[in-house]
Amino acid sequence: MDAALTTSSTQSSLRSLIFLRSSSSSSLLDAPRTVGCFKPRRLSGSLRAVASSESSADHMASLDLSVSPRVNAVKPSKTMAITDQATALVQSGVPVIRLAAGEPDFDTPAVISEAGINAIREGYTRYTPNAGTLELRKAICRKLEEENGLSYKPDEILVSNGAKQCIMQAVLGVCSPGDEVIIPAPFWVSYPEMARLADATPVIIPTDISDNFLVKPKDLASKLNEKSRLLILCSPSNPTGSVYHKELLEEIADIVRKHPRLLVLSDEIYEHIIYPPAKHTSFASLPDMWERTLTVNGFSKAFAMTGWRLGYLACPKHFVTACGKIQSQSTSGASSISQKAGLAALGLGYAGGEAVATMVKAFQERRDFLVKSFKELEGVKISEPQGAFYLFIDLSSYYGTEVDDFGIINGSESLCRFLLDKAKVALVPGDAFGDDKCIRISYAASLATLQDAVSNIKEALLSLRRPVPV
């Protein structure tokens, strides 16, 4: 009621102001001199507000408030959007099971946390060198030598605020406008957008669930040309959990050799979260690939250190120098405290020692439960993950279903909205990863939580009337 009265009063004042302006060529302050019965008065509060509003509107209309076309071309991250939406629902009292975020549910191992706490207590809280502390870069070199068969010097390592920053800087550092970035799909949501931020063109190569979502060498070869600058490989994969075995990587390397401009960004952030008999192979360890590979890794996933924001890039020095320039003019070096914690993480032993092995065992148990559970549903296609902590499941047989008070489920996004509404489970639609047939389920949650989620999802899916094939 008050708002309506205020609006009416303002509109009335505005009409009065327009009338006064149009009824005389003189200004309002001239009115008393032209109409003898008037005395000079100040404008009322309403008139001053309207006049000020008009002036402000005119001023705003003259401003250029546009954003960069480069930024306009970038899509927001759906994983972050859905995670934020699910969190907001939980905070408002809605019991949503959150299986959208790519974040381990374990605490950071105590010895790592203590190293960070000690760094604070000992006053190790100042800037570090832009590329990272020498002791951490040396430790990374030892890790790469012992675990990956890769030989690097400290000046061939760049420590950053997470592996995501490493990838962004690598793409910016090697790509020029018009270059093409080759990305097998399904892909991590940020790869294409990072290419666009570099004024490069993402070239997507679809893969199939029947091939475990691994790119076929012939499909890769068909997409390469003189504009091809960067091939991005992620193994183990986000979102599919697929692992590129050594023989397939060697076939890919044979193709890469034929293209002198082509570099490879090998995203190995999930390397320690891998399930036997699968084994991890670093692309840079293959013959002739060290010189043209930018290897990205970090601490977030294997060591449950997502909030510490610590990752690293390993590659030839001139690429590290280029990426270091970008970092020096944006964030500068990573947190001194996180770097001490990272040093402790690398001291846990081969592949993270017992602390990481315990987490991987739990992830594998959860994977086995989800695979078994969803195989019981009719019309579901599954590629069993060999690493990471995601299940990328094909539920497209439910597309085309019409739901009362909801509408038609016509793709992965509407199916995820339906499951959020009906099952109270937050998942990520596959179209965010370049494959609309699937949805991504993160099993970085307790087995009890996953059991509840599966029960809810099954109940919701069974309520659907699956469309009859014509």
C-alpha cells in the first residue's frame, strides 16, 4: 500500500514537473516574476528527487556500460551455478543432497594441515617468489621424476593458485587469435571457455560411451590442420573418470608428431585417484613429447586440499617464463602458507602414501556401489570409471517424458532440474560437458549419503513414463 502511494505521488509530481516545464519557456525559478501571485519557493522533496532521478538517468544513458565481447562470449560455469543453487536451498532448510561439486568430502590430512598452521605460527606469511618457493619446486621435481618418469629443473616449474590458474595461463601463454584448441568431449566445463578468453577457437571432438569416452586417433587426426595449436587431454577424466592407457596415448603421440605447431596440455590433477588395473601415464613421458607438453597437476583432489588453492605447471622453461609473466601481472605467487602445506603433502610418500590410498579405497567402494545400483535401472548406459570420483551416466532414454506440473524432460538440464525438484539431489547436466545424453554424479560423498541419493533418484525415475520408441 505504501509503495503504491509513493509511486502514485512520484508520478503525480513528475506530471506536475512536465506541465510546469511545458507551460513556460522560463525556468521554474522565473515563475514568480511572470505570475505575480507566486512567491519564490524551493522545489519540494518529491520534485527534487524526480529532477535528480532524471538527471541521473540522463547521465547513465551517456555512459558506456558494456563489457568486453571476449567476456560476453564466455559461458558461466554450470557446476559452480548448480553447487551454489544447492547450497542456497540447504541454507533455506530444503534437504538437498549435493552431488554436483568436484570436491573430496575428506578433511585435509592432519600432517598437511599442521604444516600450514605451523607456517602461520612461525610467521611464514609474506610474499614468496612469483614462481613458488625453491623448496617446493625442488620437491615437485623429485615427485615428477620418481612417480612420472619426468625430468625437470626448478625453473621449469610454476606454482600457482590452483591447477585451474595453471591451465588458464597455459592457454593464454601459447595460443594466438585464430588458433584452434582441440578438446575431446565430454570435457571439463572450463576448457572451451578458456580457449575463448585467449581469442582461440575450441574444436570439440565427440567421443562415445561405448569407447569409454576416449578419443579415437582417427577422429583426432581428422580435426587437425595448420591452425591447430593445443590439444587438451585430461586423464583420469573429469567428468567421465576414463583413463587413457599408454598404448592409446602412444597412438595420439604419433599423430601429434606430424604437426609441428601442435602442443599438448596434459591435465593430470586426478592422477592418484585411479582404480586397478588402470595405470596413469604422463603424456610428457612418451618419446619426443617432453618438449611440446605442458603438464598440469596440483594438490586439490588427491590430498583433499581444494580450499588451499595450490597447483603447478611443468614444461620447458620458455613456456614457464611466458605463463609466469601472466601470473606476475595478475595474482603473483601462491599463498606462502599453502606452499608449506603442499611441501608436507609431497612428503607423505609415493603417490601420497597411506593417507591418499585410504581415500582412494573409499572412492572405489562408492564407485562400485553406484555402478551396481544404476545398472539395475532399465535403459541406463554406464561406462565404469577407472579414476577420479565421477560417474557420467547416460539417462537419455528418459528424454521426451512429460511430467505433470513440470513439463517435458527434453535434455540433461531439464532432467537435472526434475531430479533436484523431485528427488532433492543436485547433479550436473551433461550438456555442460559437451554431451547432453548424460548427467554427472560426483561420488565425493559418504556411502550413506550416496545410498540415500540413489534411492531418491530411482524413485523419481521410476515415476516417469518412459517414452515408447516409434
